[in-house]
Amino acid sequence: MSISVIMPAYELEDKIAESIKRAEETVKTLTEEYEIIVVDDGSKDGTYYQALEKARNPNVKVLRHQVNMGKGAAIKTGVKNATGQYTIILDADMDIDPKGMKFLIEGLRDHDLIVCSKRHPKSVYRAPFVRKFLSVSFNAIVRLLTGIRFGDTQTGFKAFRTQGLRKMMDVIVVKRYAYDVELLVVANMLRMRALEVPVHIEQKAMFSVKAALPMLIDVLEIAYRLRIRRWYQKTLNKTMPNTVRA
């Protein structure tokens, strides 16, 4: 079993070294064949150079965008360079306890993707009330506009079979935070077997209200491509005929 851990990072010079260390301590208990891929998304601080210090370990790769392109774009870069049988996506800010990797990999034995959900009954989720309220509201909007039934789309801890994830990336166009929604929309279109699992997450920072409007616009555009233009259906049918949900 081989595992690729993709960690998108942006301006985390004070955290990235510890984040890599914690991720590595966990993943190497699961397999000796692992790689940690840090994608610095155009940070203006020392994130890239702090990560490079850890790249002296041959299991750690550090990639860099010269300008900030968005979390979705960073993950896409990571997936292109992933070599593992399974891929775990983990936010580099370490709000999420990486010890949950074990349950993600176990779930992939019978499923195509594993989604950590803050609203799973066994999850431990600590965050300011306003952030929790906005999260629930955003999820309700996503379910209404796209029809996907995940209890949580935005938690930055997911796992995939790498081969299937690469196929999905061919039609992912959202570069910023709503990329999670688009990813799960495409997974639903491909009838992928999905499992939601609990997560331990502590978010002390408030959600950026400035980011809320662009996220909503992205979701509206996803819904337009899905329901009006049927762009996902047409595009996927060209490459994977007879596998796409109507």
C-alpha cells in the first residue's frame, strides 16, 4: 500500500514544519511507502523555505506556485505529482487532527472516496458559533443548488483512490475554496462509492466574510454547469461513456 498526502499551504511559515512532522508521524505508521506533497500556493512569507527544510527527507516533496492561485489549484498540482495508490488531502494549518488518516485508509478498502464531516455524530468540532452557523448555512445552499447529500463538503480532510481522483481532476475548474463542492459533484456524477467519517477539528479563527461571496458565486456557477448547461455530464461522457449519472 502506498499513500500520497497532499498538503496545500498558504502563508504558514510558523506552522508548516510542525504540520509536516505531524502528518509524517501518522502516515508512516500505516505504510513505509508514503510521500508528503506540500504545495505552497504563492505565499509571500517563508512557508516555502520552511517546508524545504523538511524536504531533506526523501519522502517529502515541496512544490510552489509563483502566485496565489487558490486551494483548488494547489490540490490539482499535488494530484498531478502524486504517485501513491491512495491520496489523502489534508489542510496544512493543522486545525484537523491527522491521526484520522487510519480511518480514511481503512474506508478506502470498500469505497472510492472518504469525506470527513464536521456534522458526523461522532465528530469533535470546536469553532466560534458564527463560523458554525455559516458552515451549516453554506451546506444547506450547496445541497439545494447541486443535489449532493453530503453532510459537510468543506472540511479539508478527504481520501481517494488516486486513479479515480486524477479522472475527476480533468473536469475540475474551480480554483479556490468551492473546489470541494465541485469535486463532490463530479464524484456523484461518476457514481463513486462515498463514505462520511467523523473528524476531530478545532477552528479558532473566524471565517472570512470577504471570502463568502466568491464562494457563493462559485457554487452558483457549479450549479449552472450542472443543471442548466449539463456541462459535467457532457464532458464526462466524452471520456467515460456509460458511467455518468443522468
